[in-house]
Amino acid sequence: MANENTLTWADFEKVEMRVGTILKAEVFEKAKRPAYKLEIDFGQDIGIRKSSAQITQRYTPEDLIGKQIVAVINFPTKQIANFWSECLVLAAVGDNDGTTLLTPDKFVVNGLKIS
């Protein structure tokens, strides 16, 4: 049953979700809510993008290095305090243990498109 939030197939095709590997993670001191600054490698064609993620309840910076994640890479950049976020890392939110990153269950090549 359709509602005002129903996407068309054409809408969905505009969302560019890709797999990337976290290269760097550090505490984002100037964020209003606890967060990390991430550098994510999306492969040769896309390169390295930065993101801010509020995932501090479940992950330490050391946990994140080398972890593959899924992110939307075609949003405009967004300024968060003194930092420019270049992609949106996807996660499941709402449980008591914090936010859980969406990750591939097996290693894949960075930059692969989610469809």
C-alpha cells in the first residue's frame, strides 16, 4: 500500500550506495553528540571520502579500522562543526546497545554498488 514516503523505482536508482573500507577513525571532539570522523576507501574510481558517524556506543576507533561498510556517496557534502562529511554511512539505529553498521557478510572489492 503506497503512502507519501513510497519511492518509485526511478527514485531508488538515484541513491548510490557503495561498499568501502574504513582506513582511519578518530574521536570527533567538536561534534555535539559523540561521534567519530572516518576516512573510507571506496576504490580507485571513487577514492577516499570522509564521514562523521554516531557509532561510539558499539565501536571503538580500533574496531573500525579495516571494516567494510555501506554508504550513500551521492549526497551533497554536509558541514558538521569544523568537518565536511562527504558520504552517509548506513546503520541500523534504535536499539539500546547503540547503532550497528551495515556491512557485507564477506569481503568485496571497494566501490561495489549496492542494488
